[in-house]
Amino acid sequence: MSHAAADDHDDHDDAHDDAHHEPPPPPEGETPLWFTVLGVCLFTLGGILLLVTGDAPPAEKPEAPAKPAAAAAQPAVPPIPPAALSRILPNLRPGR
């Protein structure tokens, strides 16, 4: 290895070492106790409000709208017969 290559390597190490010797950032302060108590109170108040106002039964049930005669006259969609399913399902599997 040549002397010039060794000098380049040393310069790289010096620049690299400087980055590791920076002082650490100052520590964060502690959270004040009143802030924690405020959070617990708000969480508790929200839970109480949810219990008090949640899922009240409606005063009167609305009547179901009458089905039009045209909708009642349409036949229901027949189910797919098992023989047709046995032909269709193998084609739906991935990887084929």
C-alpha cells in the first residue's frame, strides 16, 4: 500500500471520528404531574359520557316502508346448483 493511500485513509478516520464526538442533546424535562392528571380526567369524563349517552333505544320505531308491487312480483334469485359450483370452483383457485 502506498503512503498516499494511507494518508487518505487517516484523513477519512479523522473526519469520521469528529462526528462521533459531538455533545449529546440535552435531556428532555419531566412531564408535569398536572398534565398527567388532566389526561386521566379527560379520559374518565369521555368514558362516563359514552356510558350515559350511548345506544339509547329510540322513542318510536319507524314503520318499514311498504314494498312496491313491482318489487314484490319479481322472483327471487335462485341459488347456484351444486353441479355448477363443482365446475366453477377448481378454476377459481390461484396458481393454475
